Amino acid sequence: MFTLQISYPVRDYGAWKKVFDSDPAGRTAAGARSVRVFQDSDDQNSVTVLLDFDTKEAATVFLERLRSQVWDNPEVIGQLMSAPPSARILEEVAREGQAAG
């Protein structure tokens, strides 16, 4: 399992979430098996998204699509984010216990 971890410094969580929910880069079609959205408990405009993929290639292809179709759009960066997002692909190598609800 490979997880694409994205950190978004958003200007307004509600506005960002509306665009996120519209799935502009097609995460479902790209093979994202699950999507989890987190907010920093002290800063609701600091958002982290975890997207799980079966392969590193699928995660990489989706990340490139996200960069070219969404993040490179000046309106997205200027209106929704206070700085460019950062991303990395993580490979799961161990798991213990049950997932938190």
C-alpha cells in the first residue's frame, strides 16, 4: 500500500473543502482506495490529506495530475491556499492494531 500525503496551507477550510469534494483531478478514477482529511487541532487552515493507492505508480501518476491540473492553476493557489501544498509518497511497511475511528 502506498499513501500520498499532502499538506495544504488553506486560506478558508470551507472553500477549500468544496473544491476538494468536487474531485478536480479525478482521485477516484485514478484508483485512490481511501481518502482521509485531517485538520491541525490548533489551526483549522492547516490541512493534511492521505490518499491510499495499491501501487507507487498510481500514486505518482495522480500526484503529477494534481500538480498539472490543479496546483499549477494560479486561481487555486491564490484563492484557496496561502502557500503551495507539499506532498510525498509513503510506503506502508508495518501496521499494528486497529485503525482509529
